[in-house]
Amino acid sequence: QVMAIAREVRHELLTMPYYGVFDWIEFEVKPDGTVILRGEVTAPPDKKGRAEAAAKRVEGVTKVVNEIEVLPVSPNDDRLRLALHRAIYGFDSPLHRYGVGILNQIHIIVRNGRATLKGVVDSEADKQIAYTRARGVSGLFEVNNELRVQPERPR
């Protein structure tokens, strides 16, 4: 039951309008059907509220605890987001393939001039390239690399 709810909540969140590369939402499903939402989203529109509504729509969900933080509106952070996006996903980047299609695998969270990279990459080398390219963006106070390396699947 918990696994089925988790699959459905994941689908609802990933297909939510306006959820993008500058947002990060994760969740936990408790045995009683409670869903705890966590993460950071840019504003506007109200992605925090949309995520809660999306989770509540899933059959079997009894309660939603919404701990998502809305990032402060900041022209400087917006500038840094765009610069980081170009550095990581640009055509000249070996990581360009992660930005192709609807699911950006590397999420870029910027708050008060500090960036955090989140998501899943194929290799330790890609994780390091993303970090190095992000560090090259001027105006950032720090970069936290929270990217995870996808375990290789047996063929």
C-alpha cells in the first residue's frame, strides 16, 4: 500500500505544472497514509499549494504535512539560477543530455547567493563536472553538491 501511494504521489508531483529545474520536492509516505512533503520551490505561482493538492488527490493518502519552503524572491538569485543553468546544461557542457526532455535530472536550488545541486546523475565524474561548472559561476557564495550517483543496473 505504501509503495503504491509513493508511486502515485511521485507521478503527481513530477507532472505538476510549473515544477521545474529550480525547484526540489521530496516526500515520505508513512504507514498510516500520511504524506510528508519537503523541499524548496521558487515563487510564484503557488507550487507549495499545488504540491499539497496533488498529494491529497492520491487514493490512500489520509493526511498531507507540507514542509515545503518557498524560496524568497530575489533578482540576484534569479540571475544566479540562469547562469548556473547555462553552466550546467549549456550546449557546450558534457552534462547537456541531463536537460533534454521533460525531466531535468540536475536541480539547481539558489537561496541568498548559495546554490545546492540536487538530483541523480549517471557517474561520479558527472557529479564532479556539475560541481566544478557550478563553482565557476561568479557571484555565488558557495555551492553544495547533493547530487547522487545512480547505481548501475545489471544488464
